[in-house]
Amino acid sequence: MHAEPLLRDVFGFDCFRPGQEEIVRAVAEGKNTLAIMPTGGGKSLCFQLPALLREGVTVVISPLIALMRDQVRGLREAGVEAGALTSGNTEEETAAVWEALEAGRMKLLYMAPERLASAGAQRMLARIGVSLIAVDEAHCVSQWGHDFRPDYLRIGELRRQLGVPLAAFTATADAETRAEIVEKLFDGVAPESFLRGFDRPNLHLAFAVKDQPRRQILAFAAARKGQSGIVYCGTRAKTESLSAALRDAGHSACHYHGGMEADERRDVERRFSQEDGLIVVATVAFGMGIDKPDIRWVAHADLPKSIEAYYQEIGRAGRDGAPAETLTLFGQDDIRFRRQQIDEGLAPDERKAADHGRLNALLGLAEALDCRRRALLGYFGESPETCGRCDLCDKPPEVFDATTPVRMALSAALRTGEYFGAGHLIDILLGNETEKVRQRGHDGLPTFGVGKELSKGQWQAVFRQIMGRDLVRPDPSRHGALRMTEKARPILRGEAEITLRRDTVKLAKADRPVVK
Ligand code: ADP
Ligand code: ZN
């Protein structure tokens, strides 16, 4: 299966979301499948991608016309031949769909269930080479549910007539509905089912602000000596230096990145799967195809690029179900680096905006104020209880009302034309008469020296947190000058307050008294 290139090039995602990969594989292989995924979990990809991997047409049955039209538009923009037959179509639209079908170009045909009632549609489906039926909102087949759609009862018959695999999706997980779906859509023959929630309860989750990153990773590894682990780094050079540092500290460690020869990489993969207690220090190139069940820990020496990437990378630990630890380091430079990476990429603006959103979700998780697992799973559509197995449940963070310092920081940015990075703004807030400050006349600003209550390190922590909350963003076309986002305006106008984590502010080496 060559799903990864399509995932990237057609859909614009770097990696699968939890659960998607297994479902995509089963559907692409032509198995009858039933997948229960929370809303927002990303189920459309689970039939759209297999549709591209299979010959012929995939028919998608969905009761939601607006959603069908959205998906068709999205697919067409990505260069995929898709069309919809719904009551909302104009005649021209319907004619164009027919034409594409007849010409054998169509890959995904969306249909409203009531279309199945027409004999013409049934004949057409029998003729055009359907290779897969995907059913969205499959619980609509349940006569006892409040979303019952009588036309859904025709789907089972269609499957029998066409003799093709069927993939059913729903967010409704109760056992009766499931049984009814199996009965009505699959004639009672159990399909391959995917029901696992996204939680990996044996993984302990933790983030830490980068303070002395190398020492932090060495300490984390030292506490787990002799266990197999992975350290993910943002650059190839760092994988080499950090694995050397781990070896110096007496660990068995090696590095891995995409710049190495194929046989060198295979060698590392082989050692990792056979040896006990090897640490692999790697870029994200290490992972796909690693199937070692007893990885006891995963650490990130640098912030991953998105919340999906984070989930996938920590998810390599503890596949055997036994407890495993994770630690993710992050700092202001990571945030700047990841933003820049997105901005400087070649993707269209819409995709860049989505990538910023996925990075924001990760930053929100990094600076979360309570249970980290709840924040993580919340992003994937689940709403679990507080977990008791994350660093924030272990030790709730102290928070403080940071409205005043944040307003000071924002107004320093604004009064200097949103033209400078955090370093210069901090000099202004602290009243440091640097040459740049004097040259620009910034010592005459009303914000000059108003921030002496905080140390430089503490201001850096404040700036990192407001970047993490996406109140300010570095502008790549101005060397990372900080620009305010819409989210900052209510705070600046005095209409909203903001709470920040005090621990990470305090931790910044306080050369002056900590915030009160
Ligand atoms: P639902 O399960 O509710 O149908 P969708 O298929 O609409 O969810 O997906 C929800 C969101 O998740 C969409 O914005 C989609 O772009 C995003 N998404 C889906 N798969 C991925 C992925 N692998 N990586 C990142 N984002 C994804
Ligand atoms: Zn928790």
C-alpha cells in the first residue's frame, strides 16, 4: 500500500491520525469494515484515501448534502475526480457527473440515500465499475435511532447486488446500534471492526520547558537506563551529537536520520528490534514500519510539528500495553522554528492556515493548565475524565493572572510598529538602554522600563506562552518580528483577562524577584 505519499500530496497531512492507518489499510484491502470514530476524528480520509488506492469508483452514501458538497469541492481542489448526485444538483452538475462516470474518470461518487430508490441509479451503479461502497453516518440504518433514514435499508441490497466490499462509518458506538448496522448492512456477517478509542492509557504524558535540553534528556534517559527508548530531534546534526552524549553517559545509543545510507539505516532498525535497551536518537524519518512492542519511552528533544505528529510519535512507546513514559521539551525557539517552517513552505495559504492550527493545538497542549490527556483526546473528539497519569495530574501547575504583563508585552509590540522580535521588546520592557533601543528612540516610549518587575528569563516565558496561545506570531518576512493576532485584541483593549502558568515563568532563572 502506498498510502503515505497520497496522504501528503493529495490530502496535505504529514501523518495519520489515531486509528486512521489501520482503517485505511483494511478498507483499501477490500475488507468489509465498520469503523466507529468520534466526530472530528477524521473518518472521511478513511474512505477517500482507499478510494484512490482502488481501481474504479467508490460510491459514498451520506445523508448530509451540504457535507457531501464540501467534500466534493475539497477533493476536486486537490485534483481528485469526485462528484455528487443529490437533490441539490443543477442539471448541468448532474450532466457533468454522468459524463465523468461514462468516461470512467470518476473516483468518488457521492450519493444521497434516496437516490438508491431509483431503478435508473441502480442500473447505472451496476454498469460503471463500482469497487467500494462507503457509508457515512451508518447509524442512520438503525430503526430505533432518531436519525433513521428508510433509504439506508437499501444499502445492504446494493452491496449484495454489486458484490463489492462495504465500509461503514459512524460516531455512535452503542452496542445495539452496532449490532443493527451489522445486521442491515452486512447481512449479519461481522465485518472487521474498529472501535478502539484514541486513548493509550499506559502512556504517561509530560511536557517540560527547555531549560538545559541536553541535560534534561540525559536525566530522563538516566532514570530509565537499560530500557529501549527513542529520542526525536528536530535536526540531523542534533541526532548525532545527542546520541554521542548518551553514549558518553554510558548508554547504548545510536542515531538515525534520512541522510544516512539505506544499509546504515537498516542496521539501526535491526539492532533496535533485536537488542534490549538501545536508545535511538532520530529525526521523524525513524518510525514508519518500526514494530517493536516494548519501547519503554519516547522523548522529544524538540517540539514536534503538530498535535497529530506528537500523538503518532509518542504512540510508538508501550505497544505491549505495559507502562511507558513520554517527555516532550519545548521552548520559544521551537515555536518560531515550526511557524517559519510552515510559512516558508510551498503549500497554498489555506493549507498553511490549517498547519498553523494544528501547531496551535500542540502548543495549547504544551501550555495546558490541567489534565494533559484530556486536552489531547479532546482535540481528537473524545471527552474523558481527568486521567491521573500525566504530569499535570501528578502536579497541578500554579497559574496567575498575567493580564498586566501580557498587556505590557502586546503594547510594546504595537508601539514599535510590530516590527521587532521578543529580544528587543524585552529590552524595552526592562528599560535596557541598548544601542538598538537608543538608535530607534525606543527609550522615549511610554512602555520603556515598565516591566522591571520581571526578569529577562521571566519575560521570555511570558512571550513564549503568548506565542503558544497564538496572541502573537513571528512574521517570517520581517525576520520573525512579532505581530499581534486577532486573539490579542480583546486583552489589549481591556475586555479580556489572561491566565498564564506561573511555574514556567518562575523556572526561568529569576535574577529578580518572581512575579507577585
Ligand atoms: P469526521 O470524523 O467528523 O468526519 P473529518 O473527516 O471531517 O472528521 O475530519 C475532521 C478534521 O480532521 C478535518 O478538518 C480534517 O482535515 C482533519 N484531519 C483528518 N485527518 C487528518 C490527518 N491525518 N492529519 C491532520 N488532520 C486531519
Ligand atoms: Zn491527566
